[in-house]
Amino acid sequence: RERPPVCILDIGLPDMDGFELGRAVRRLGFDGTLLALTGYGQERDKQRAKDAGFDRHLTKPVDIGQLHLAIDGAGVDAR
């Protein structure tokens, strides 16, 4: 029922990978900012995230400043 302005998803999940989950979240109508937070940082991974509907792709270990910027960019005060 809640519609948060930002959703942060890990890509390496056990049953359904984050790319699939991102597509599913978008199909369900989530129109907020979708952030991929992952250890997968190759260009193809970034493209897969974009194709799955993610707005940003952040590679672990993520710089906390980058995370704040991504969340702030979604219109949320992360501090």
C-alpha cells in the first residue's frame, strides 16, 4: 500500500535476481526511483540494470556520499 519515493535493491538475491525483481516492481506500477546496489559493476551489469528499469546503478562498496546523492536525487532527505 505504501509508495515510497525510492527503492534500493540488491542484485544478487537467492531466489529471484534483482534484475527480475526490478522489472516486476516496475510492472506493478512503482514509479519512484529504483536504485541497484550490487557487487556487479561491469558495463553489461549497468546496462542490464538500466534495461530492468533501474534509475541508478551503485557498485559495492558504495561510497556513502554517492548513496546520499542518489537518494537526495529522488527527492528524499537521506540525512
